Amino acid sequence: MRCVFLLIMLCGLAIAEDGLKAWLRYAPPPMSRSLNEYPIPSRIVVLNSTMSSPVFTASQEVVQGIQSMFGISLDVDDAESIQSRIDTSKWHGNLQENPFEQFPLRLPKADTTQIWPAIIGTIDVFEERYPGKLPDLTGLQPDGFYINISSSAILILGRNERGALYGSFKYLSDLAQGTAFPTTHMSNPDVPIRWVNQWDNLHGRGRQGSIERGYAGASIFFENGLVRDNLDRARQYARLLASIGINAVVVNNVNADSGILSDRNIEGLARIADAFRPYGIQLGISCYFASPEKYGLPTADPLDEDVIAWWNNITNVIYERIPDMAGYLVKANSEGQPGPLTYNRTLADGANMFARALRPHGGTVMFRAFIYDASKLNLKANWRDDRAVQAAQFFDGLDGMVDDNVVIQIKNGPIDFQVREPVSSLFSHIRRARTALEIQVTQEYLGQQCHIVYLGSMYKEIMDFDFAVDNTSAPLSKILNGQQFDRKAGGYAAVVNAGLDETWLGSHLAMSNLYAYGHLAWNPSRDPEELVRDWTRLTFGHDEKIVETIFDMSMTSWPAFENYTANLGLLSMVDAATHFGPDPGYRVHSAIATRAYKGSIGIDRTVDNGSGYAGQYPKRIADMYENVDATPDELLLFFHHVPYTRRLHSGSTVIQRIYDAHYAGSQTVHDYIGKWKSIKQMVDVEQYENVLSRLKFQAGHALVWRDAINNYFHDLTRIPDEKGRVGNHPWRIEAEDMDLDGYVIHEVRPAVSASGGRGIVTSSTTKMGIAAATIGFPAGEYALAINYFDVATGCSAWQVFLNDQPTAQWAGDGEFKLGHSPSRSINGASATRITFSNITVAPGDVLRIEGTPDGQEMAPLDYISFLPLGIVD
Ligand SMILES: *[C@@H]1O[C@H](CO)[C@@H](O)[C@H](O)[C@H]1NC(C)=O
Ligand SMILES: *[C@@H]1O[C@H](CO)[C@@H](O)[C@H](O)[C@H]1NC(C)=O
Ligand SMILES: *[C@@H]1O[C@H](CO)[C@@H](O)[C@H](O)[C@H]1NC(C)=O
Ligand SMILES: *[C@@H]1O[C@H](CO)[C@@H](O)[C@H](O)[C@H]1NC(C)=O
Ligand SMILES: *[C@@H]1O[C@H](CO)[C@@H](O)[C@H](O)[C@H]1NC(C)=O
Ligand SMILES: *[C@@H]1O[C@H](CO)[C@@H](O)[C@H](O)[C@H]1NC(C)=O
Ligand SMILES: *[C@@H]1O[C@H](CO)[C@@H](O)[C@H](O)[C@H]1NC(C)=O
Ligand SMILES: *[C@@H]1O[C@H](CO)[C@@H](O)[C@H](O)[C@H]1NC(C)=O
């Protein structure tokens, strides 16, 4: 009976797709499995909790999930009221007597009063109520959970309340994926610190708070300098994060505003904490080091009595309202921020001041190690100057000086979230203080969510990186969880920067990075390939074709992005302002240097003849990086300065590898368009269109990158591409070569971001310009690709005519559609392409483009291409 009923219900359920729900959409599970194989309880029994307790939330989540997936409404009872209907006779504390049962289980008969409950609660409360019924669970740690599905009950128990919620999300995720159901499952987090950092500003976008390096709209927390009244999105965010095991969120920018500590904002922060609490998420705050000065003290010297008293008082005031606050995040003496060094004190003095204010309340201070001093660098004059070596120098002598509620938060690499960096040597230097890894989910340097780049594999590679400390196996994850140096565990912090956009991160496909982060922080041995498959099933559906298509795109996306931006350990050669478009020349001697000269390239970081950064690693790793032959190709130019003609392990020369990679990477992402189209019928229409438009953008922007970088090296080295591609574009017509009327030639800066270094703009901000050309290509069908610049300061309109017939049109409105920091200039960040397929032309046909300027965007054009089938250029 029950099965038939269920089947009918399942077929009738509509799937409402919504980016907001992300992987928690609880769509009906796969039908390949018969319904009695799903362990769906007959009632929920929730063990003693208040409304704001994560245990209560867990019960609500299970009710909601099962309703949504199976159309079954479950009642929730407390243990007291349902006692007589629970058969505990088969429950034993001894595992030996209870061999694991298999599905389908033999369940209580429908006509008995006996129920098959899902019991949700903490271990302690369960044991109090049902003494002696659980196996030995002493190994279960804070936040850990235990699930046991047997024919007499489904137990979802946490070591603490949060653990019960995590267990419930795990149970629901298994149901939603229809994958195997282990009858028992015990899971402990690897580390206690699994945090998210949001770089939200109190002020910014009009009334709304902006997000530094955020690409998904305005802040979900702040507007007009204050905490928002409506915190629905904050609550939904907490739910999403709890489902992947995150336990704290620092809600404001590390470049902190002292206004966060005003009375009104402390009140607002308390409301955020209240919204987070049912999901077991604790609130954290970024502090501006010199805050005391902003509130009237003459100094912020961390050893000054009044300063210490000021921080103690404000901390007490906050904890009065938010007794479970997680702690503070501090960015000090970095990128213009004041810090202890400003007052001639040590970093430890600064960190300990916060630590001691937080200690009575059990709070933690996350002290950021992103410290460098660009003013001490002159790479042009000094061969050995290098920003990478500075952090270890700054932290020299600090280890062992900080209190144990200080955690040093270290970026994954020594530079700044580049597409590939070695794992920061600092992790092996700091032996006594606790450390945490800081990574980015927000794609600041990695395409700003307008390029798909799955980072699960990068996170995993970082966590697995073996420092070979003392010649033992010492993966980073083992350093972070405290095992390696025998100290208290630290953990992980990811800069996520979710915003008000309904997709959270600005792009549906970017969410796999958040999903992977949470799961890897919980358990670094998880497989990033498995994670992207799980995420796809939960987000898009179970069809193998969907799963394999998105899997394939995801797994090639990081190597592809690396290929078409900066390969071989060259750091991302992005422009200084937006971190989005190519500007390779500017980087030669900057703090993120390339030392790209005419005959040779790369930073010498050897001890022998360079900055010595290689020597900051433990011996086995230092030996590897010191030796040019032992250094992996992908980091060659990070550690060594070599001739372009040097042969790599792969066999090709450095320069040819640069050319090849840029062609291969841009081709890889061009192919994503066809792959995505192949699953059109299987995904939600809105999601489909949204992703498609972004993939098209990416394919076009990858070509901008490819040409900018390849032309730059071609011009610099004068070494031709063996395959004859670089600088050779037979299907292009440069805009500056067309007949112009009302358009003038514009010298693009940097020149490599435009084909031929030049483009055109209308000669007035109000009048239309016309560019025309007579076509000489053979008669046939082409795709017409038009490269133009979409700047942030207007929405120009373009119209294409073929022999006076209107053929195509578009608008420069990417600033509203894409969400990345838009560029105000004509450069590699605003360069983009639009393609119209099925354009039939014959020699002698006349193509005319009419561009209508808008505001400061003067209908800029770079070039057009007539691309025969199968050619991408
Ligand atoms: C059950 O909840 C009540 C009220 O919230 C509380 O007083 C009591 O301590 C709780 N019992 C357990 C075992 O947690
Ligand atoms: C599963 O739970 C039952 C109680 O329902 C218990 O007797 C049994 O030992 C548990 N099995 C495992 C493997 O934890
Ligand atoms: C403590 O901080 C609160 C909030 O800023 C402030 O109102 C109060 O005057 C401070 N108390 C002392 C003793 O400084
Ligand atoms: C820090 O020390 C330097 C050099 O001794 C001195 O010039 C400066 O005034 C000092 N700054 C402070 C804030 O004490
Ligand atoms: C380090 O360990 C490797 C094997 O793990 C061994 O071959 C090598 O001799 C060791 N080196 C030192 C310096 O102990
Ligand atoms: C050593 O450094 C100098 C610059 O000081 C550089 O010109 C030279 O090429 C380097 N030698 C090697 C072998 O890398
Ligand atoms: C990256 O470039 C290399 C070199 O051309 C190529 O072998 C590899 O397949 C490319 N990978 C991707 C994902 O584009
Ligand atoms: C457009 O061109 C593609 C590729 O040549 C072709 O497969 C498709 O059928 C064409 N569509 C139309 C409407 O002509």
C-alpha cells in the first residue's frame, strides 16, 4: 500500500528550481531504486530541545526534506509522549550482537501501534533516556555524529547539538542522492575551526553594503552602515553552511571598519547571531586594529593600559549580547592596515591583546599572516628581492609567544590566491602556534565567477601537500589538525563572499567550490571528484549524462584556466585594479613579479642565486625546489629564472609550452558550450540559460587572454610559434582597418588586450558611429564573432547589417549581467566577444556595424571574425 501511494506522490511533485536552495533542493530521488529501499521513518522523535537549538532545526529539516523528496508528512514528537510505541527491546549496547542489517529492512507492520522512529538528539540525552542501548561512542568528538539505521529505529545522534544537525543533513543527502545507505555511519570533523570569511563592507553599493572581491551583488548582512533589518538571507546562508559542516562566519571585511563596534551595530550583530544560532553557526567579527583611536583614545598601542581596558570592555559588551561569539579576525600591518608594528610592538603583542580579551569567553582570535612590505622591495634593482620570503621573516620569533587561543590564519600560497602557487612555507615554520589555512571560494584572481573553475582539486592538492617535516610524511592537513607538531588543532577559513544574488556566488556552477570546501574541511581525505559528482546530483539531477557532463567540465576547468592565463608557475598576469583581465607587462617587476625579459623569464627563488624562498621549506622539499631539474614544470617559473628555450620535463620548450597551453586551454573552455548544450533538456530552463551565457562569455574572454599573453611573449622574445598560430589570424578584420564614419581609432592600454593593439570608439558620446568592410572571404556559412569592449559606464547598442539587411544586434550590458567588478576602461577586463552563428556571405558583400554610444561607453569595437565551421579564433 505504502509503496503505491508513494509512487503516485512522487510523480505528482513539481520540481521548483531555485539557485537559492543550491544543493538543498530536495528533489525526488532517483526512481531506479524501489521506494521501500529508502529508510523513511514513520515519525520523528526529537530529544528535548528549545526552538533555537540545532536539534530542533534538525528535526524540522528532516520533516521538510522528506516532505519535499517523497511527499510524506511526518509528525514530530518528544520521546515522552511516544514512549509506549517505541520498541527498544532489540536495542543493545553491544556491537557483536548486532550484525549490520541490510536494506530493505523488515519494518514494523502497518497494523501495529509500534512505530519506526527517527530519533534525533545528542548522545548524552539519548543515553539518559535509553541507558545502555548504544555501543561505545567515546571516540565521537564535538560536532561529530552517529547514524544507525536498523529495523527498530533510525538514530541520528550528535556528540553535541550541532552534531545532530550535521547527522541529519548527511542522512538527507544520502536520501536525496539515492546512493548506498550505510546502516551505521560515524563521522568526526578533522578540525574544530571550519570557518567562512565574508569581506562585507558596512557601506558601499548605494545604500547597500558592498563586498570586497564579491561577485554576487550586495551584502546579505549590511546596508547603510548598519546591520540589515531583514536577515532572511543570513538565515538561509547559515542553513546552507551548516549542511556542509561550517561552524562560524566572520561577517565583515578583514579590511575592517571600526563602525562595526558601534552600539547599534553590536545590537545588529546580535540579531545576526540569533539568526545563525539554530544552525549551529557562530558569529565572528573582523576588527580594525586602531579602533580605540576611532573611539577617542590617543593610541591603539597593544601594551597601553587604556587600550587593553578598551578592548576588554568592548569584548565583554559583545559577549553579553552574543554569549557564543566565535571570536575576532584581525588583519594587521598588511596592505596599509595599522597593526602592532605601527606602535613598535611585536605581532605577538597584538595578537595576545585580543586573545586575552576573548579568553574569559572562550573566543578565538584568528590572526592573519598576510604580511608583506612592498616598500622594502625593489625588484628592478635587486635580484634577490622577493615578497614571498617576507612573511616568514615577519613571523620569526613569534612562534611560541602567542596564547593558545590565537590561530595564525595563513593564505594557501606565499603570494595571493594565484592560479598556482606552492603551498606557503610558513606552515612548516610555525611549530608551536596553531595555524589555519585560508583559501578563496570567491574567484578573485580566477575569473570572478564569470569563468568556471572548479577548485575542489586545488584545495585537495593544497591540503595533501607533504612538507616532509623532519623527513616524515607531513601533509598540510596533518599540520592543521595538530598531529604533526603535537599541538591543539587549528583548521580552515574560506573567503566566500556570497551576496544577495539568487545564485549566492553569482554563478550556479561556482557553488561546487563552496560545497567542496565544507566537505574537505570536515574531512581532508574526501575525493574532490566524488564531491563534484555528489554536488551535481543534488543541484542538477541524477541523470548520468548530467553528472558526467558537469564532472568533465569541472575537472578540466582549473587546468584549462591555468593554461590560458598563467601556466608554468607564472603568477596570474592580471591587471592591477580588477584582477580580471590580462596585463602581463605591468607585472615584470611588481610585488607579484614575472621577471619576463627578452631571453629569459621567472623568479629565481633559490638559496644559491635568488631570494632564498626555496630554502624556507623543510630539507626534502627545499632540495626539490632548489634544483631546477627536480622542480615540477607547473612551478618552474615560480622558483627559477630560465631561458625561454629551456626544455621542460614534458619535452617542449618553455616558450612553446606557453603558446600551446594558451591554445589548448581556450579550446577546452570553448568546448564547454557544446557540452552544456547537450544536457539542455535535462536541466531547468533558467539555470540552463544563465550557465550558457556565462560559458559563452568565458570562451570569448579566454581568447582575449590567449592572444594577450601569447602576443606579449611573441613580441618580447621574437620566438615564433612552431605551429604558426600566434600573430596569424586569417579570418579577422580589424575594426581600425574598416571604413569609419563617426568612429575613431583608439590606442588600447595595455596594447596586448586588443587585437593589433588598437580598437575604435565613436567620436562623440552622443552620435552613432559606422564601421564598414567589404568581405573577401570565400562564399559560405560562417559564425560571425565580434570582439568589443563592455565597460561599466554605459550600455551602448550595436547593430550589424549585411548588404543593408539587419543581421544581428546586441548591447553592452555585461555590468548588469555578469556581476564581476566591471572595468571602467577599455582593456583586458572589459574585452569580450559575442558570436552569431549561421551567417552566409559571399565575396563583395558589405558588412556594416552601427554603434550607438551610451554615457562614457562609446560603442568600442576591437575586431570581427568570419569563422568557418570548426575554427575558433
Ligand atoms: C530538556 O529541556 C528542558 C527545557 O528546555 C531543560 O530544562 C532540560 O535540562 C533538558 N534536558 C536535557 C536532558 O537536556
Ligand atoms: C544500532 O542501533 C542499535 C539500537 O537501535 C544498537 O543496538 C546497535 O548496536 C547499533 N549498531 C551499530 C553498528 O552501531
Ligand atoms: C564599554 O563599552 C560600551 C560600548 O561601547 C560603552 O558604552 C561603555 O561606556 C564602555 N564602558 C567603559 C567602562 O569603558
Ligand atoms: C617607533 O620607533 C621608531 C624608531 O625607533 C620611532 O621613530 C617611532 O617614533 C616609533 N613609533 C612609535 C609609535 O612609538
Ligand atoms: C628521508 O627519508 C627517506 C625515505 O623516506 C630516506 O631515503 C632518506 O635517507 C631520509 N633522509 C634523511 C636526511 O634522513
Ligand atoms: C644569478 O643571478 C644573476 C643576477 O644576480 C643572474 O644574472 C644570473 O643569470 C643568475 N645565474 C643563474 C645560473 O641563474
Ligand atoms: C593544457 O595545456 C597542455 C599543453 O598544451 C595540454 O596538454 C593540456 O591538455 C591542456 N589542458 C587543458 C585542460 O586545457
Ligand atoms: C546553424 O549552423 C550549424 C553549424 O553549421 C548547423 O548545425 C545548424 O543546423 C544551423 N542552423 C540553422 C538554423 O541553419
